[in-house]
Amino acid sequence: MTEIDKALENLLSALQEDPTFIEFEKARNLVNSDEYLKETEVELRSLQKKMTQNVMDKALHQQYKTKYEALKKAYDEHPYVLNYNALLNDVNDMLLTIKTIIE
């Protein structure tokens, strides 16, 4: 094992023990296991397709767009999603800092 491999292994181990990463994993698991959120994601994708398929019919397109926006707002404001997104930003900032240090 090279020194780079050892350093990478140590970094990954440290990240797995970091409280932010631990909380991020918990939040991700909550989002991925919540039935309401999974069903909402499916419905959002369906509405996106319907909007695209009906782009020439302005009234129908607007009807689907209105439904999509309301559902998307409810999804984005769900406590699990809010927590996940906040932690995702923290993790991304941490990884960007690590990348900057490495470079």
C-alpha cells in the first residue's frame, strides 16, 4: 500500500467519524426511507413529464405546472428534506475545503 493509499484510507476513516457526515448519512436515510417523500418524488417526475408532453397546450401545461409547483414546495419544506439539504451543504463545503487543501 502506497503512502497516498494510506493517506486516503485515513481521510475516509476520519470523514466517517465526523459528526457532520454521520448526521448527513442519517438524514439521507430518513429521506430515502420515507414513503411520503418517495411517493412525492414519483409524482413530481410524472408531473414533469406531463408538463413536457403538453407544452403546446398552454392551459393544460399551466395546470400541471401549478400542481408541480405546489407539490415541489411541500416536498422542499418537509423537515427531513430541509435537514438533508442543510447537511448536504455542510458536507459539500467540507469536501471543497479538503479539495483545496489537497491541491
